[in-house]
Amino acid sequence: MILCGSGALICIGAVLMQVNGQPAKECTATAVEVRKRTTRLATAARLIWKQRLVKQTWLEPILANSGVVIVPSESFQVFGLSADSGKVLWTFHAESTGNEKGFVSGPVTDDEGRAFVGAKTHAAYALDSRTGRLLWMFRAPSHVVGLLPYGAASILVCSADGSVYALSRLDGSEEWRTRIRGPLRNQPVRTAGLAVLATREGTVVGLNLTNGEIVWSRELGIGTRWGALTVGKDGAVVLTTDQNRAFILNGRNGDLLLEITFPETAEYKLSGLIDGKPLLLGSGSMLFAGRDASLHCYERNGRLKWTSFLGLERHNVATRAGSPALLDSGHIVVAGGHEGVVIVDAFTGNVKWRGLPGTWLTTPVHVASDRQFYFGSGDTIFAFACR
């Protein structure tokens, strides 16, 4: 693959955004209505289906190996949608206090057809992705902010208060527990037998997945509340932060490999918060995107190669949608906030296709292996496929 070969690192800047108050409308002629809102480049992708749910969702919809798209919503419901038609196959109702807004982590899936979600009600749920049946529930001390399946049948459950649990994916029984100093906010990643986690205050730690012991710890001195972690094939861990900086660490020992501070150009001043999920694909060039829809390509030594803009309308507000996903050998797909979904050339940043312009997207984009991708806009889930 061309993109993988280049070793590009792609991450998107994103923060909170005001709701426009205009939920997607139910439509009988779905494909016709949506295609009229795409640009001339719309031949690159086509709408397959859209499905309106009870309430909006902020989390990335995930396709399980059972052929069901898992979608948590703010209504404390998890929906299972047919990947082929968008039909609601099942609905799981989680417990609600009436004061909190749904789920904050997941969904994540495993090869055995299980789906996992974490809620603000301090609960982690394991569901059968085929039927929506509850397999088990685990009660944590605080919000469940991270879930990481690993090994033959284990899952890491991270609580906002710093508590970390290793549970059996089979029945939710506890295997070990540990405590990280400082509140957790980010989804953990796995590398070299370790789980890497970041606290809101900027401490990054590597945990031994066998027993929960802290193998290494790195103080960055910068907040990561809105940051995100990812890991590459070479074991490097990338962390975006609450300011216009990103760090690349050796996942085995926590050594700092590179720190990038993004310039505040006239166009880039909105980009002080870079917190979309980064994607590290190797040891080559790195591509970062900012809150003003700017793309910045860096070499691994930190030298800026090029800067490009997606051509999106710029708003003096922020958007939570933004983490990009690999689409094919040379393209990425990005949820562009108010400007719909965008397919971008991975080498130049040139926009190749734009769909649903003017639609406010609230979730990242999830790409299936068949180049079919899913994302949410308010209370509606969309499925597109590339031609």
C-alpha cells in the first residue's frame, strides 16, 4: 500500500462544538437527497444507507466481525445495525441515572463477536454483537474512559479516577488491578506487551499487561485531556496534547523520540488544541491536521515538508469530529465538521471528494476492510462505499 509504505502519521485536531439544533430528517428517497448535496467529485463514493436513531451519538460506529455496526448513543442505548442495509437489528438499554449523557468509551470488539462499551455511570458492558444480549457488566469507581482488548481473552478497563482493571472477556472476572496517579482521559494503546496510558496532567505510563506493574513513566508537563494516543507498527507511541504540540515516544521504554510544536500562522491560530486520534503507520513522514482544517506534513526528524488546507469553510467554533481513517492505498477520509465528509490525497492533502457538505458530523469515520465507511451526524448514522 502506498500510504503504509510512506509511514505517514495522520492526526486531526478537534474540540467541542455547539449543536446546530437541526437533526437529520427522515428521508424515503435517501440516496437521491444526499447525492444532490455532494460535489462533482461524488463519483468517488456513494451512499449505501442512512439510519436515524433515538438520540445523537459522539462515538465512532464500529463494524464487528458479525456484520453488525455497533452504535452507542446519548440515550443510554446501544444499537446494532445491519452493515448491508442499516436496519436496526437490536437495541440494548443500559442503566441510566438521568443526569449523565450515555457512553464515553468504545465501542471496541474482539474476534469472538463481543462488543464492549464504557459509560459515565461507571459501568463497562460486554455485549453479544450479533444479538445485543448482555454478557456481563463491570462496575468501576468512576467513568469508564478506556477499553482495550488484548491477549487470548482479556480486556483492560480504565476508570477516570486512575484505576485500571484487567478483566476476562469471557465473564468479566478480575485478573489484576492497579492504580495510576492522576485522572485518566484517553483511550489506551498496546505495544510490546505493554498498555500505554496518559493522565490528564500529562504523565504517560507503560503498564505490563501480565500483572499491571508500571514499567516506565514519562512526565510531559502538558495537559492531555483532549489529546489522544495511538501506536505504530514500529512500536512508537504518538500523543497529541491540549496545546499545539505532539510527542512521539518509544513504546518500550518511554524515551522521547520527537516533539513537534505547530506554528501559529494566521490560518492556524484556531489549531491550538490538537486532539483527534493520531494514526502512525511507520517510520516515514507524519501528517497532522488542525482545528482550522489545515494539514501539515512533517518528516520523522521534525522538518515541515508541506502545508495544505482542505478547503473547508472555517468557523470560529470547534468540532469533535475529525480523527481520520485510512481509506485505501493513497487516501484518508475525514469527518470535516460542518463541511461533511472529505476524502483527501495522503501525499498532497488535496481534496479528492466531498460528501454531505453543510452537514454537521459528530463522530469520527470508521472504515471497513471493503472500503465501506460509517459515521454519525447528530442522531443519524451514514454508510458510504467507494467505487
